[in-house]
Amino acid sequence: MQVLVRENNVDQALRVLKKKMQREGIFREMKARQAYEKPSEKRAREKAEAVRRSRKAARKQMQREGLLPAPKKKVIERKGPDRGPRPTT
């Protein structure tokens, strides 16, 4: 995995790296490898994950078909100096 550091901005590069690692599931795998997981616990966890995935897929399908209301869109407020029309002077 490779992240480019632009203009000596290491903090931004670290954020990008953490986001990439999160998407790849590296943190989840590291946590799973910290301790031994019994085969019965592993089966139960994997079955629960499969149930969760199937319920999510069914919910998405029902939303597409119009049987369930779609989730509300998140409103993202922009921060910074250019948050709107500039005042005329």
C-alpha cells in the first residue's frame, strides 16, 4: 500500500493511509489475529455477518422497489471562507 506525501503534509497522508487501511479491512484483520477464535465462535460470527449482509441487501432491494422509504440524505455544511455568496462592497 502506498500513499504520496504532498507538500510535506504528513498529517493528510496519514489520514489517507488510515482510510485506505479501513477500506481494505486491515484493522479488522489485526483485531481478529490478536486472540485465538474458537471454530464455533468463528462459525457463529460468519453466520451473523451473512445474515446482516442479506438483510441489508433485502432492505436495499425494497427501497429500490419503493416498498420502503429511502434513507434521508445527509446535509453537509461547507466550512471555510467560501461558504456562500460573497458580499458586494
